[in-house]
Amino acid sequence: MFLLRHTHAILLVAAVILACVLRLLTLGSSLGHDEAYTLEAFASQPYERIVTSYAAPNNHILHSLMVRCSVQLLGTESWAVRLPAFAAGILAVPLIFVLARNLFLSASAGLIAAWMLAMMPVHILYSQAARGYSLSILLAILALYAIHRAVTEGSFRQWISFGLWGFLGAWTLPSGAFHVVSLGIWGVLKAGPEGRRRALSATLAALAAIVLAYL
């Protein structure tokens, strides 16, 4: 059993290393049009303007805030502008392992998910682009993990986590609100009587916060 767990750990670390290598290849190349627009129109603005201005859908707000922090600390080199997207892409690999292991009660399922995500071309592309897509995927994984634990364990803390991750996902991409609604409906259908009330409360609270954030 120890040898099996040790093997799983080695394979997971290998998947993360592969993900890093594949995503580092073009991290320092010139910024594309949308990336440059993100930097100039949003990430170069004061924090309060990033949060309060949604004049164009290109402003993936939470991602823009993270890019603002990155360029303030590290400068405006291409790799620094892309660092938040890169970091989110790398973190998603071990986290999807944890999610799949919990969903299917199998470390092997977790490893398959981690390796698939590590090598997925579209996820590699998202992790190399200074946009909010890889961050949105990471937050979707966290929201699904939280609500799964909330339903199976009845954990009040996990219901709060679901609402938080769901809100942050939609604060990155507004379409994340659909993810909150779909997971909330699943939670209402799967949870017990007390869990249903919590699922509904967490979902409505997240949606209310999303609406307020974009007003």
C-alpha cells in the first residue's frame, strides 16, 4: 500500500513537472493583441479602477488584479504579465487530481485526470496567455471540489467555500455564473434537507455577490 501511494505521488509530481515544461515554452514570447490590451487597458490602471470599470468584456477582473500585482512586483516583461495565468494552469493539475480522486474514490482516476490536463493543448494555450481562462478553470475545479465535499460531508465550511470559489470564478469570467447555478442545482438535488437549504443559500449568496460586483 505504501509503495502504491509512493508511486502515485511520483506520477503526480511527474505530471506537474511536464505541465510546467509544456507551459514554459512560449512564456517569454511577445504578447498577443488581447494580452497587450489586457495590460494597457486594465492591468496598468489603479486597483480601484480595475474593480469598478467593466467597459469591455476583455476585463477579466480577478485576473487583471493579479496581473497588476505581478507587473508591479516583476515589471512588464511578457513572462511577468503571463505569470498569473501560468501559475493558475500549473495549480490546476494537482487540484484536478484531488478532485477526481474524491469524485471517483480512486487515485488512479486522479492521475488520469492530472495527466490529461497537463497535456491538454487548449489548457496549455490558456496557461500561456495573459487572460483569465486558466484562472477560471482553476476556480471551477475548486468550486466543484467544495460542493462535492459539502454534499457528501455536510460541511458548512465547504458550502461557504463553494460560494466563494463560485463568486471568484464569475468575477474572472461572467459566464462563471452559469457554473454556480448548475452546481447549485446539483447540490440542491443531491443533498439532504439541511444540505438543500445550505445549497440554495450558498448559490443565491454567490449570485447576489456576482451581480453586485458587476453593478
